[in-house]
Amino acid sequence: MARPKKVQPTYGTTVIKGITYYRTRITDSDGKRVPLYAKTPEELTAKVEDAKRQISDATFRAENPTVREYCEKWLSMHAGHIRETTLVDYTSKVKIYIMEPLGERFMTEVMPDDVNLAIGKAAKQSVSIYRSVQMLYKAIFKSAVESNIIDRSPCEKLNPRGGKPPKEKTALTEAQVRTLLDAVRGLPPYPFVMLGLYAGLRREEILALQWDCVDLDGKAPSIKVRRAWHTAHNRPVISPELKTKAARRDIPIPPQLVECLKDVKAKSKSEYVIANGVDGGPLSGTQWTRLWKYVTVRSTKERTYTRYINGEKIKHTVTPTLGEKAAHNNTVVYSIDFEVTPHQLRHTYISTLIASDVDPKTVQYLAGHENSRITMDIYTHLRSNRPEDLMLKVNKAFGPTDDGAKSDTVKNSQEKG
């Protein structure tokens, strides 16, 4: 049977600059009437069909965006409600752990198995990164449910456990503190190290510290934590928004830090305690990396350099020996035979307070911990499990009572035995 001949629609005509065109109108996805023109009826019919497909696709995409499109929209919706540093962190994690594995899928197509497979990349990172990514997955898809984009979130039964447990934090010993200070004394990172060890400031608090928040001449020399440092596209941004409300605190500082800061202030021409050497402003991301490199370059940790010789890329591995001078710079001596990080300075400060019997509530305030559980976890680990602390408790539990007799518990157990 022969196919029925396709009926050609009847179009109106118009003359534009002496040329006759066929014309018609269609309604777009916004409800507007849009005119279409062509020189022949067949050409105009093809244009109409193509336009209808585009309108249908646009309507479908508006109702069912891709994961990438909805993630970008979600980030835009939250940009005005969260700190800039938080937005930068969210954006990075969404791109790496959500958009990269699922970005081209339509929201309605994403199943729980897809999410479980996609989040596997985050599960290979730290516990904190995994939890943050999991939170973002749930928040984004919950928002899509509330906007009627999808009927049900594929993240409802997402495994809450995942990620590598963090390495146990260790404080520097007194000998290591002396070694570190001797290694960087007179160098740019020295005041940074001192502020970490003797005030317990976070990195972002140290790099944002200005002299108007430093009292060195009063009866109780102290530091006011009022600003935080972060970078945006490598440029420094100083914000009054701290990590938590508890981070806003006034910290009394010991004599050794007072003397250090007096010396720094006497030579400073900047409003910042840690300033760059160009215009006296806060450090950029690159400048901070260079500052801390003064510490890492003096470490005996094995390292690999990449050099180009006659255009050829050659890797060169160095295993420094303690006390040896660096071949590339005679002023650099490999004197640090232990690992040290900026956060370790703060942890050493907190550990020193605990070892000196400072009560947990005071430690919590000085450290700027919002949650007392954080302080107590450190306190319990460092203080309560030391043999010298436990010995008195054990001896008291199993020793004789005031009348010289053993406790009833011990006597009863011996009688049963």
C-alpha cells in the first residue's frame, strides 16, 4: 500500500525588500508568539518542525535539568547565604565529587546505585571530606525534591560511614619545639611559629592578625582574634567572619611571645603582624606557601626535585642528612628530623595547656573550640590515659581502706576464688 502523501500546510506570504517569503507563527516555551520565514513552503515546514523540537527540549530540560545544571543552580541559590570560603569549598567538592561523575545525567535518571558508585571517589579521601560530600549530595537532591524536579531523593539511604580515618594528632615535644625555633629563628616564619606555639591560633587567624588586636604593653598582654584570612584566586581576603562564634576570643600571651612580637613590631611598617614584603599587605596563597617552605626545606624528609637539563625533564631525589648543609644553599641546614605542620603548632599549644593541668573549659575557650567534645577528646587522650595519672587511681581502687582492711569487692572476689 502506498504511503499517504504528506499534506503541506498552507502558509501566508509577505514581501520583504522585494522578495516574497512564506510565513507562520508558533508559540515558544515562554508562551510568546514567534514568527518564522522561508522562501518555500517545504523549507518553512522544516523550520517549524525543528523549532517545535527545540521548544520541546527546552521545556523538558527546564523540568528535568542535568545534574550539572541543577548543581550550578543550587550553588547560585546558596551563594548569598554562606561565607565566601564555604562557597569556595562547596563549589570545589560539588565539581569533583558530584558533577564530574554524574554531571551529564538527567536528575530524574539518577538512581541510588548511581550515587553509591559516584561517592566512592570521596570515600577514598578523609572522613571529613566524605561527610561534607555526603551532606552536599543529600542537600542538593533534597532541594530537587522540594522543587518538584524529582519525586524522591536517591540519597536517602546513603551510607553515613566512609572515608579514611584521620591520622592521630601528635604534639611536638619540648626538644622538638626548641629544634624548630632554632631552625627558623631570624627567618620570616619565626613569628608565625611563635604565634602557633604560644597563642594556639589557627593559620587563618595568624595571617589575618593586625597590630590593632595585639596588646603588648598592658598588665595582661593579649591577642584579640577578630579576623580570618583566606584566598580567592590566590589573592588574600581578610574577613570579620571567623570559623565559629567561639573563635572570637581574647588570648593572654606568655612573655616569650610578647618579646617576639615587640621585636617584630619595632621593625614593622605594616598593619599586619605577618605581612608580605611588597606592599605590607596580607600574604597571598603563593606567598604563604613560600613562607612555610622555610620550614619544610630544613627537614630531613626525602624529597624529589624536577630539573630540566638540555630540555630534558630529570627527577632528582634527595635524602638529607641531619646537620648537613643544602647543596643549593649553604645557609640552609637540615636540622628538623620530624614532621611539623601549621596545625601541629596549635595542637602543641593545646596539649601544653592540658599537661599543665589547665581545666578543660578554659582550654576550650583559649582554643576557640565551639564544641566542648573536641576539647574533651583531646583532653581525655592526652591526660587521662597517662600511666602516671592512672597509677594513683588504680592504687586507690585496690589498696587498703582507711581501717587497714581490703575493700569488700576485693575480699569477696578472693573468697570466691
